[in-house]
Amino acid sequence: MRRLLPLCISLAVFMHFSLPPGNVGQAAGPPPQTSKQDWSKAATLVREKIDAEIESLQALYQHLHANPELAFEEFKTSARMAKELTALGFQVTGNIGGLGVVGVLKNGAGPTILVRTDMDALPVTEKTGLPYASKLRTRDKEGNDVGVMHACGHDMHMTCWVGAARVLTQLKDRWQGTLVFIAQPAEEVGGGARRMLEDGLFKRFPRPDFCLALHCDSKTPHGHVAYNEGLLLANVDTIDITVRGKGGHGSAPHTTIDPIVLAARIILDLQTIVSREVDPTDAAVVTVGSIHGGTKHNIIPAEVKLQLTVRTLKDSVRKHVLEAIVRLAKAAAEGARAPEPTVRIEVDDFTPAVFNNAELAKKTTGVFRQVLGEGKVHNIGPIMGGEDFGRYGREGVPIFLYFLGTMKPEQVKAAKEGGPPLPSLHSDFYYPEMTPSIRSGVLMMSLAVLNLAGKD
Ligand SMILES: [Zn+2]
Ligand SMILES: [Zn+2]
């Protein structure tokens, strides 16, 4: 179970973790050199290996897609990932930070490269209509009966990760160094990377010189890649507010303190944080994603619960926004003569911003540009999504996370021209185009590793 901690403690934890923006992920590791090598031959070789593996990878993807598991419950999925790496000769250790899997493959002197996949699915009922769609149901942490779906594409991440491991073991004569392939649990709820690190990921196993990961993108055509040098994804905080009042009969509001009216006021007050308190040139989001209170038309309840997600790019803005939420909630309650509301931040859920190492991003996308073509590698700005891959960078290791295009090109084109909008990640309709996404995902990750550890 995830712990709930009062705001004061979580802010102290935050202060401990925070690093000045700009330093994050920029430390250590030899500076990568920009590649002048011709990558067409290596790409052809990798494509040949993918051709030989594609049927097996399609079957793996369909199996994973049809059998999703929620965060912290990735029992079968982690066992499968461990089995895949063991079959390739990796030295595999399970149960790192819960259900995390670490596979190490040593191949002479050279850099240590960590390649990460995540494994967890979401409490979403799939509506894609795919023949291999998930039909599974389970209980979420509140005990509700929910569908389970790989709506964030982590099944594709795992398939590309296994594919790259297979290709790289077959091409051992083309690179030198150590591979650390990790399958991380619980990305969606933010606890997986932190737990693996706390369990000694960088101490019990070779400390990486570079960390690589990909994430599916539902806005980019397959065969394309999107990325940013530097800041890519936001700080993400999850907050629960319990607004308290005094219950009573709906016909006698003067005998009560109505927490529904108070909650409505707090929600509107929270909108002034970004619009009135944060510098307009700094990005921030405060979203109230859930409000629950009351049972019946004519009963004023005693409490209302709000669930918030907060996104920020700078640590200083994060600190300000979190403090402002507490201040405004308390002030509104005081104005309404209500008891003090409880504001709790789930420390386990915090995911720090993903800050891509600029040199590593340049070096890796240099190869992508050669192989995919200049027009298919897009340098985008930071976006307000979140990913706990950022935690590996906060340990001082250069990291690079890029987005793998997964959509039909004609679908993306139609959406741009005002046609049907594309589903977002986490949508019950989202799915990657299987075969082309596997092909380009395995190709790009294999080349990214060869680029860092390849023999000249
Ligand atoms: Zn997700
Ligand atoms: Zn995801």
C-alpha cells in the first residue's frame, strides 16, 4: 500500500530531493562524441535481425496486451521479462524494488548502458476492438471492479526492450561494454523507479554511464521519433484534499457548514494559483480530476473529497504551487467557519521532471536522423506529462527518453486537417500500430546502444 504523508513531511522530502534546474542529469559519464559514422549498414544488419524475430515479437506483444497487470501487481509480466533475458544469457535478478527485474550482460571493457522498460497497465476498460484486446478485470486500490488495459503502451515498450536485447546479443561482436536491462514496475503511480533505486539498482549492479528509454506517442506517426534536449516532462504531484463541514438537512443549511459549497469555492480559488501567482512565462497546471461528496438530494454531507494532479517544470514553481494549494484551501475553510481541511501529498506518487542530457540526446538523435531521415525526427518542446524515468537522471547519470511514433500516418494527417482527433495515451481507444511500431522501436533502441558502445 502506498503511504499518505502530511504536506509538511512531503515538502521536507521534496527539499531533500530537489536539485537546481539545469544540473539535473548533466553530471558524470564520458561526454558522448557526435557520430560521423555511416549508420546505413548497421541499420540494415539490425533490420535483418528484426525480420527474423518479428513473428515472435508480435506474439509477445499480443500476449502482453491481452494480459495487462496494474502497478505493483506485475507478477506474471515481470516473470516473463526475466525469462526473456535469461534465455539470452543475461544474469537476471528479480524482485528489485518490488517486482523489478535487472538483467546484466557483460561484453568486455566499455560503457555501461541501462535500457529501461516499464511494465504496468492502467485501470481502463479497453474499447479498441482489437482481436487481442484485454478482457481482464480486477480491483483497483479503492476496491472498485475495473477493466485493465495497456492504454499507455507499456506492452510496446516491453516488446521493443526484449527485441533490442535479442538484437544486441546477436550482435555481440559489434559492441563492447555492459548492458543493464531493467523492467520497472509501477510507473503509472510513480513509485517504481524510486523503489528500484532505493533497493540498490545503482549499487548492487553496475552503475550506468547512460540510461535510455522510449515511450509510445499517440500523436506521432510510426517511423517517426519525437524528443527534446533538456527538459522533456514535468514534475508531477498527486494531492488529496478532504474538505470538512457539518452535515445536516438540505432544507436547513443555516444549521450546517456545507462542504459542497466550500469545495466549489476551493476549486475556483485553486484556479488563481496558475493565473495570478505563477510567473506567466513558467508553465504549471493545477487540475482537480475528481470530486466526491454527499449521498442524496436533501442531505448536506459532512465532507467532500478532491483529487488533484499538479504539473510544474521548475522545482521553485513546484514548491510555490504546493504551498499555495494548502494556503488557499485553509483560507477558504476559515472563511466558511469550517474545520481545517486535510491536504495530503502522496510522496510515493511524486515523479520528478525528466531532464534529458543534451549531449546524449544530440548523439542519439544524430543516428536516428541518419536512419529515419531528417524529417522524421522531431525536436519538440517540453510537455506537461510525467514519467518517473526522471529519477535515474537525478542520481547524476545522463538519461535520454524519446517518444516512439505509433500511429497510422494517414490518421495523424487526417487529425491535423480537422478530421477525427487522435486518442490520447490512457484512452480506452489508444493502441499502437503493432508491427511498424515494433520494427522502428527495436531498430532505434538497438542503434542507440550500438552508438554508445559500438566498436569502430
Ligand atoms: Zn501512462
Ligand atoms: Zn507510460
